[in-house]
Amino acid sequence: MNLKHFFPMLAAASFAMAGCGGPTSKSGIDLANLDQTVKPGESFYDYACGGWRKAHPLTDEYASFGSFDVLIENNNKQLRGLIEDMAAGTNQAGTLEQKIGDLYNIAMDSVKLNKDGYAPIRADLEAIAAIKDRSEVFPMMTALKKKGLPGYFGFYIDADIKNSSMNLLQIVQGGLSLGEKEYYLDSDSATLHIRESFKDYMKKMFVLCGSTEQDAQRKAEAVLALETRIAGPSYSAVQQRDPEANYHKMSYDELKKEYAGIDWDLYFSTLGIEGLKEVSVAQPEPIHEVEKILAEASVDDQKAFMEWKLINSASSYLSDDLRACNFDFYGRVMSGKQQDRPRWKRAVATVEGVLGEALGEKYVEKYFPAAAKERMVKLVKNLQDALAERIKVQEWMSDSTKEVALDKLASFYVKVGYPDKWRDYSGLEIKNDSYWDNIVRSNVFDLAYVVDKKLNKPVDRDEWYMTPQTVNAYYNPSTNEICFPAGILQPPFFDMEADDAYNYGAIGVVIGHEMTHGFDDQGRQFDKNGNLTDWWAPGDAERFEARAKVMEDFFNNIEVLPGLKANGALTLGENLADHGGLMVAFEAFKQATKDNPLPEADGFTPEQRFFLSYAYLWADNIRDEQIRVYTKSDPHSLGRWRVDGALPHIDAWYEAFGITEQDPMFVPKDKRVTIW
């Protein structure tokens, strides 16, 4: 969702609680992960992670592989076991076991998939081809939208960021197969190569789905031209990080008047949306461009666009030749992967996508002990106390702002492990007609579910935006909640036998990171109730922004590849959250051990082990192609720079490792970020 701002961690957490270590606890540090030929102040990332990186070279399947991927791989194996048990049994029709097992079997049936070819989408391709008149274009595009296919724009229904207790339908830009507008507009050699490869990819896919070579070439050119038109006025990833600039609320009548070139009555009635009163148009300029395209672009060009969206969306659920072609572009060209995921991993991912909470219910029953939830809640409370102390001592923040900030912190809604109420999938039918038909039924089911649950209704604060098995975490400003799913609350990222130095450096920083999102450059704009409003005393916001600018400028000067700099504006929120997470977790660690200090272990002081465990969270190997993708689109900094970019601003790190001005990573104290 465009304005949800989930802030995924791509790290691991667990269910340690304060003081879980003790005199007999091991350090948790695996010396084999280090490369002690590198000095800590030269590159702490290489020093702390060099051994791990050497021992885990990239396989052909991965564009990047990090320490958290180890946990994801383990989760995939656990999920596979659960699913295959259901897939092998005889299950009563309509049960969760039947739906999970049958969908997996359908996804694994390569013989049927290859026999069917592109037949499952042939009827829709023929319906598009039969269009003769411009008046038929938008109705067809809307009918395809109901099946879950992307069009020129999209929408979602979620909290109104200025009236957070109520849901609001929000219209957002879309239509870009390459994701970010820069892929259509930049002229560097790497981007030009991607655009040419994209055209070749489209041409191949059109041919595989029945077009002649000549028609395929024409269609590919048409699609690229239309998507480039939309890309021009589309908001960049950085622009989309500004909540106020992406909020334009109006009545439904005003929508129809201001965007009269789109038949909104037809659009919403086709999608089962009735009684619409208000909407927000997140990005007006690209939606106005859509009006022009509908009126000006040739019927044949718009038919090509619809055909492309259908083929591209369905390709992973059709025959192996179509899937292979899709992988060659999105996997190999875009990300640098050399080999597709095995079929079973793709099948598990589909079951998660279609029946995520149903699978999560089974996962939690087997792999998440009830005691873990209580322990995690206690640890979160300990980190809340530490952040409160950090807020109280900030000299740049006025007393009145501190008071409101502390109230917001105390109001955090904490979600751990799994939801209290599971989603009802009784209305979803899984049957053995085709893989793609099941995906379409799932899309239709999900749309109806969201409309029924949210349209013109209050926000359900108990809704989860991740499944329990997800290896991730998030903060959501419109509900002021922090969430830690069960999937991330397990080893290998937390070691129950390790001491507090290790656990606070790992899970503690993860928790502190999510909490700090409530006070980063975006989160600070929302009050404790989740409303976008200015609650800062005069001058405080300016002082915050001046300090945040230090972080933005620091990352803007990092060269991630020759000639390619990091995007300090895009990654600002995550970098501020890393900074806050480190400061808060270190404070909590010192408080937890002040009465019973930990001894040196494995040649490292407790403070050194804290920072080593943090750095290990971001150990990874990554291909250059994926570095470019992340730099253009990901609000998180690359793993290397979540260490070597974050730690130079943490005074305690300098003290722990004796870093001086002679070390390359040294940043003068007056040049360091000073927020939390």
C-alpha cells in the first residue's frame, strides 16, 4: 500500500526478555563470522561479517543473500512440511487443509501447466483483441482490474491519515511494469540496457502467447510508450514519502468533476464498490495523464497495454516457457540472478499469498510457543522505557513536545506473534481447473473481502498487515502500532543461551528501530491516534529537520557502485530508525546489566559484543544489479551501510572499539547525527 509506510526490517528478531542472560550464558558471538584481518575502524562491516560473507557465497538462485535469509530458508522448509502433509492427505472439501493442499498440488503440477500453455488466459486475450471502439477500452480494463490485473492506476482502502479512526478509499498512481519512474526516464547505460531488455522481453512474451513477430514488436513499443507517458508525471519513491503531498481528499462528486475523463461510476460499480462518499487522490498528476491517455492513445495501443498486463501478471502461473521468460528479465536482467527458485518454493509462496493467515494458523500451532508471546511483550516494554529516557534527555526538544512524544510512545499498540482472530476463508474456492483460475478467484475474493470489511467503515486496529510466518516487522503510523510476527521471533537471530550483550544488540535494536519509526521524518508527523497533524512546539520541527539533514547528507555521499551514490532522502526514515534503534537498545542494555555487569567473553567486552551482534544482522552478499534496484527503490540502505553508515554516528561504538581520527570510519563529533 502506497501510504502505509510499513518500514520492513528485513532482519530477524526473537522473544528474549530483559535479563534473560546470566553468568553462565555464552557470548552468542561466532568468531568464524569475523574477519579480524580488517580493523574495526576501517570497515566494521567487513570486520564483523567478513568471515560469514566468505562462507556464504551467492548461489545462482539469489540476487542477494544475508543472515536473515537463513531464517527465511528455515521457515520455508517448515512451511513446506506443513503444506505437503496437507497436500498428501484426503481432506474434506471446503476445509483449510483442502484449500492449502490442493492449491499447492496445482502449483506443483508441471505436466498440466505445460499442457495448458497460455490457454487459461486465451479467452481474456481474445476479448481484448475483439475491442473495436474506444468506448470499450476502459470497461475491459476495469473488468480485468476486478480479476486482480493492474491498469493505469490503482486504489486501496485503509485509514484516512487525517481521520485515522475511519477508512478511506485512496486512488494511487500505477501502470509501471518496471516499478520506478526512473527506469523509463534515466539515460545512464545501465538503465538504457534495462529498457531495451524490457522491450525484448515483452516481444518474446507476446509471441509465446500467439502474436506474430511483427505484431509483438508493435505491441512492445506501444506498451513502453504508454508506460513512459505515465512515468513522466508519476511521483518518485522519494516524493511518495511525504504524507501531506500524497493526500488530496475530496467528495466523490468532486472526484467525478475534477477527473471527468475517467468513468468512475463504471469503474467502482464493476468492482463492487457502492455508496462511495469520499476519496483521496494520492498523486493527481499521473491520474490526469491517464485521462489524456484514455482520450488520445490509439485503441490498438491501449489493447496492447491490457494484453501485456494480463500476460505479465499471469506468466508465473502458466507454462514453464512463460515463467522462464519472466525470470530471464525480472530475475536475470533486473536483479542478476542466474537461476529461478525451485518449483516448491514458488508453490509455497503462492499458498502464502493466497491463504496466508490460514497457513499462519497452522504455523503458529506447531512452531510458536505460547510463552514466547509473553516474553516478547515484556522486552518491548523494556525498550519503551529506554526510549522514554532518551526522549527526556534531548536538549533540542522542548518540554511540551517531549510530553506529547512520551504520550505517543506510551500509546503504542504492540502486536506480537499472531492475530487474536483468524481470517475466514470459507468463501474462497480452490479447485483443479487451472492454476491461473485459482489466482483470479483469490483476487476477486480478496477485493470483495476488503470492500466488505473496510469501505465506509471504522478502522479495525486488530488487523494485521503481515502474516504470522513473515520474517519481518513493521511500524504503522496511522494506527501507531508496532508488530513483530512469529516468523521473525526465533533463532538463528536470537540465541536463548546468549547473554544480554548479544540479544540487545540484535533483537533489541530491531525493536528500538520500529519504535523510532514513530518519531522519524515521517512518523513524527502523526499523533498518538494516527492522525497526520503538527504536534511539535514552534522551532522543534526545524531543529529535528536540521539534525536529520546531517544523516541525509552523509548517506548522499556514499558511493554504492562506481558512479552510483546512495539516496539519502529515500532512505532517511530507515537510517534514522537504525540510529534510534541503536541508541535505545544500548541504553536498555546498560540499564539491564548495571547491577550485574557482564564479563568479557571470547576476547570481547560486553559493549563490543553488542555492536558485533548488530552488525551480523546485516551480513550479506549482493550482486551489482540488485544494488542498483535497491538504490532506486528501497527505503532501506544496503546491508553494508546499515553498519558502516550507522555506527560512525554512535559515540558508544567509538568507545567500545577505541576508534580514533586515524581510522577511515571516523566522523568528527560535531559532524555526527545527534537526535536520539
